[in-house]
Amino acid sequence: MSSMSSKSRKTPPGWHVIGKHGVFPKANHDETARFNFLTNLNMHVAQEVMPGVQSAYEKRARPRFESDKGRPPATRQEVRRLMEADPYYQTWSSLRRNIMEMRQQNGRSLAYRQWDQLNQKAADLNSGSTQLQLDPALPLPRYVSAVDIHCMPGCYYTEYCEDDVSVAANYDSGIFVTTAGMLGKYSDGGGQAIVAWLHEQAKQGFKPKRILDMGCTVGHNIVPIAQAFPETEIVAVDVAAPVLRYAHARAKSLGVENITFRQANAESLDYADGSFDLVITCMFLHELSSTALPNVINETHRLTRAGGRVLHIEQPQFTDDMPLFEQFMRDWDSRNNNEPFWGTMHDIDVFALMENAGFARSKLSSIGLTAVVDESLFPSAGDTDDAAEDYGRKPAWHVYVAEK
């Protein structure tokens, strides 16, 4: 977990530069100021406070463990138990958790202040469309309903009234704080990275005409793909009705007409075998239970045509080559950010799951994708790093690729 030199640290852009669309909530002066404060506090904690956690481990906690046990820690779980008793780590961890909770509080108050207007705007944009397909009878998976992921009250699925989009508006407006704006104007740097990848693949003859996005939430990553390839037919699925209402209205207000947003469980979809040229997930696998994950991987194989591709954007797996301290720090979300499956997913051999689903091992590979953003608005995106906690650097992801 590296930290940046003071010369490379840059101030994030102000929240006001975030891209506005037809259902984006409007912020007043105080709400904007809170988002800006939390964004900069997030960066300060990551850049100035976090390096001290490693120092506390190396200079105090690990030597004490080795003195008591006669050996170094053997697992990240041992590192965690050791560090949870350290006051410096406690301070850093509490700050991170409180920043996330404050981000949610500010986003919720922002959305609730204009609750009726946001719901009505979304309803107007969604009215009569065949590209928003909701299923009120769809059972909500236990792994979704059991926890408020990212400390977001109500998670992605809670509806407080008819046609509610408030949880989605909160998520959309507040993700800027967590990423310090490094995902770009519309928080779509991941989708823009996929667009760049697809342009490169097109040079080799791969030009998908039908794309499936699993776990689309509010459409941050699929909309830029639809904009770049308007002739492509796209299906985006999620189990949560509020985010789908918001996603469809958001896409329509941005002039996107080639995405069908559908409420469905990616573990079992009713499309025929080989229905899609490309299946993608973006930071979705780590939110699946250990039972659901192989089911989703199996569906990606079934739904991809011969010669098609699957693309999973995630954080790196925990391997023997990754230092235990880095594993421990990357696993913070499992116990402190309501991401109960994070650590388990990053322990699993994803390539083995893909092979078990039917993909040939020779057709599996991994690549790195880096967020693509407008650097005239987001100048600090010029620095890159794999560590998600190093705010102020452009996010980079570990990507699992399969060709069928």
C-alpha cells in the first residue's frame, strides 16, 4: 500500500463539476460544501493518515507479535486481530467508517429534500417505455437484503413509496466522495475504460452487437458503452427496482436509447444459450455470496455465444505474492464497510470458477484497466495506482477476461 509524495498530491475537483442529468438531485450551498469537505477529508485520511498504519504495524504491532509468538503473523486474519488493538489503526479505521456514514447522511438528506420532485422526474422519463422492465414478484436474494452495503441505509433495493428512486439518487450523488472524483464527471470512468478496450478489440475483429451488463445499479458503466456504440443492443440487469428506475431515467435524459433495463437475478436469467456477444460485470462479483458467485459465473458462460467474450472488472485477488499487510488493508471493507463477501471473493480462484463453468483455461486471461476521465476537469487523474485507498490517483482494476 504505497503513499504519494507531497509533490504528487493534488486537490480533487469540486463536487459542482459532477455531471448533471435529468434525475440528478440539486444541491444547495451547504450540501455541496459537505460533499467537498468529505471528499478532501477522505483524501487526507488516505494520503496523510493511512501511511502511519503501516508504520504502526512494522514498528510496534508486528515486533510485539513476533516477541510473543516467536514467529511473524501467518495470515491477514492474524494481522487484523493484532492491529484492531492498536490505537493508531483504530483512529484511521474510525475516520474511514465515519466518512462513509457522513457521505450517506448527506446524500440521503439531499435526496429526501427533493423526494417528490426526483420521483416525479423519473416517472415522467420512464412513462410508457418498454425499455424499463420491472418484476415486483422477483425474490430478493438474501445476500442483498441481509446488509446495507457500503453503509447505505436501505441498500440498493428499499422503496419508501411508489416509484421511489431515493436510494439511487443518494448513491449517484455521493459516489464522488468515495472516489474523490477520480471516476470522472459522470462517475463512469470504468465504463469509459471498457469503451477504450472495445475499440482496441475492434481492431482485431471483435465487434459485439449484443451486450449484457450484470449488476448495473444506476448505469454508470453501461451508459458510456451505449453512447459509444449506439447500434449495439444492450441489456442491463439488477435485482433492485429503485436503481433501475433511476438508471433508465438517467440514460434517457442523456439521450441513450439502446439499453433495456431489466429487474432480474443474474444467477438465473431466461435468455437462450449464446444470446450475447459480450457479458460484463463491474465491481459486482465481490457483492455476491459464495453460493451466488459460481451461479453467476455459470450464467456468463451459458449466455455468451461461441467466440464471444466475458469481462469481469474487480480488485486484485489475494495471493501468496501479496504481502499480508496489504491483504489486511484491502480487506478492511469486509468488516468495516458492510461488504461481507469482499474478502471471500478475493480469496477465491476466479479463473478456476470460470474453468468449472466451461471456459477453456487457454482462453482465460487478466488485464489491467484504468479509469478514463476528462483530465481537463480531473487533473489529478494523471497519476495511477492499484491501491483503491490511494485517493487522488486514477483507479485501476484487475480484469478477468474469457473468450468462449
